[in-house]
Amino acid sequence: MAKILLCFSSHIYVDGQFKLISYYEGLISELERYNNEVMVCNTAEFLKKSWNSENEESGFLKLKKLTSDITEFNPDLVISFNNSKLSFIEELCDCPIAIWQADSLPYYNDQERIKKDPNRYLYFCLSNDVVTQLKAIGAKDENVFIINSGTAVVSENLEFSANISFIGSNFSGPTSLANLLKKHNKQEVKDAVKYLANNFYVEPEKYLKEKKLDFILDYMEPDDFGAINSSQDRTNVLNAVNELGLSLYGNSSWYNTVAYSPNLALAFNPRSVYSLKHNQDIYNSSRVCLNVSHAQAVECFPWRIMDIMASNGCLLSSYNAGIEKFTKGYVNLPMYKSTGEAHELAKRLLNDDVYRSELVSASQACIEEKGRWKHRFKEISEATGIELINNSDEKFNTIYMHRERYISDVYKQYINLILLAARLTPKQTHSFLYTVATSLGIKVDYNLVKSVMELDNV
């Protein structure tokens, strides 16, 4: 038996509560299955901003109660996705702290703290790109491991209710690009932006300085370049397959496509989709399950890949070298490199039941051999020396840390005011109000406000 403190950001906010997304729900259930004692900290409930920011707690939290409960739990291992965790974990816990990649390194929390003491941590990476970045900041070879994701999805023989399904966000292009082009619509500027959009792991600061175009960063953040192709590719591919029968799931931001792709808004199903069962049911009842990756997914691949492969749906993905490597010797999955190819492959899969069935069977075999959480637990045990696969009759109840347990009555009133303000004020003012509040030293919970204004009606 091992005691695991599991930290991550799951900011889906439905019916007045933060919900766990399918990936983390599956991981927790499998840790339980193999007789581990788990404490779960969803940092969306505790940090001011739990993604691509700093590990800074929201105001009015009972920090002594938080530290007391974690001290009493006394973990053998802390696993933190994207380094999103409570700010005092390093000082409080003398056990190994593993940072598991959910996104690429530029989106990790508390990056400066990692750089100051890189070997305080172990790193579980999904790709060699991040391995290279970590070693560049001083992480030692013995602290860096390639450990993929896993899946708890199981196949079920459900009646097909959709030709093609996609579960994901509506990526939006950076508004900063428009501001740049209004002032500097020159070919060398556009060429530089396109290059950075197509080469996610190139450092924008260094590249633009060499080109004497570093003024571009007066308009655009380094993260903005990856959003350009991610947004364009996702919209183009979904439009291309829409006529074949697309069922689209995610959040209400898909309604924003009315302005430029109204048929995508018509394909959107507004029901809540976040849990393991939600995702499993959709994939098992879809003939083809689509993946359109973010620009950062060069070698690593989204969590949905293994979920789909484990189901009765057939995976159709954008080309990814990591998928090709993972499935080698098991299945030659169709992967598109253009919008037109995505349409043609989807059409073939829908028309050829035998071919599709063969791909599904081979995909499931691949997952059973190397894509289950038990495979990851074995790798983690080898990396840490902490056994995560335990054969014991002793069972443990997972401890879920919820904000209600750690906030004062004053803060509860404060939360209610935030919720009310977020619902009553125009969405266009939310970013401004958040900026003003934080500049005045008011500890506004960004994740909660963002969740209310974007996800409350999912």
C-alpha cells in the first residue's frame, strides 16, 4: 500500500461544484483498485489560478487546516500534474514529488521555482521534447522519465447513435495577432509569426531577437503562437467532416462559431460531458471518434487517444509521431495530414465496416497490452521505488479535499457575491473587473469566475 497525494486542476464547474474530468477520475479509481490510499487535491478549488500561473492560494482559506490534514495523511509520493499544487507542499512533504506532464512545460505552474531547484522533483514526461527542455534547466537524467498516460475506459456494445463524435474545446485564435497586424502588417512579420505557429518548441524570444523582430512580443505572448494553428486546424477539420454526421461536445464556447462556422454550432450537443462514463458512452456509441490535437502535441498525444482506442469507436486522428510509435506492431491507424485527407479517411471508415472493425479490435488489443493504468503504475514504481500495485484485502476510501471544508463563513459569502456578479455582469467586463480587483489586492478566485462565466451551462 502506498499513500499518494494527487494534485491537478480540473476546473469543470457544474451545478455549483467542481467536477473531475474523465482522465483523473479513471486514474483515481485505478489507484484505488490496486489498494493505494489516495488524497485528492483539485487545485481549481484552492489556487487563485491553477493553470499556467503561480501556486498561490485563494484568500480566506484555512491554511493551517490544509497543512494539518496533509501532514496527518503523510504521503509516500506526491503526484502533481503540470506542477499545479498547493504552495507549501515542498516544505511540508519530504517524500518524492513527481511532476507529471499534462501540457507542455511553458504551461506548468510555478516555473521559476522549478528552475531554482529542478532536482527537488521527479518528472514524468509524455515526450522527448519536454525531456530536452527539463534537462536544459538543470534536471538530472536520473530524475526524468518517459511515462505515458493510461485509460480506464472499457468497450461496450452500444448501439451506434453518431457517425462521428468529437469531445473537446473550441480553441480561439489570439486577439493579440489582430493588434499586431493592424500596426505591422508586413511580410517579414507574418512569416515570423507563421514560423513560430508551425514550430511550437522554438523559443519565440530567441528566434525573434535573431530576426530583429522582437517588437512582436510587445503585442503577443509566447503562448499565443501555438494558439494560431490549434484554432485554425480544429475548426477546419471539424467543418470538413461535419457533412458526414458530426456530434460535437464540449462547452458553450462552441456557440461562438456561429459568427464564422454556424454549422458547427448546430452540431454542438450542450449536455454535460466530463466524467468517465460520459466519455465512455459517447465513444462506444460512435462509429468514428475524432482527434484534432493542439499544436503542442508533436510527439505526445492527447489523453482522449487511449480512451478512444479502448472503446468500440474507431480513432481518426491528426498525424502524430507519438501515436505511430505507441501503436507500432499492433495497428496502423489512419492519420490525416490535411483537411481534405481527414474528410476522405472519415468517409472510408464510415463506408467500410470490416476495415473499421479490424482497426477497433487491434486498437483494443494495443491498450490491453500497454495502455492501462497498471502499466503506468509499474513504470512509476520502477522510477520511484514505491510500489503502486498491491495485492491486499485492505481497501481504502479516497480522501477528497473540497474547498467547503477549508473556507471561513466570510469567504462563503464572498464566493456567493462572485458568482452573482459573474452571472449578472456582461461577459465582456469580466476580464477587466478581474484585473482591477487583483491590482487593488483583492484575492479574486480566477478559476471560479472563469468557470461560472464559461462552463456553468455546459
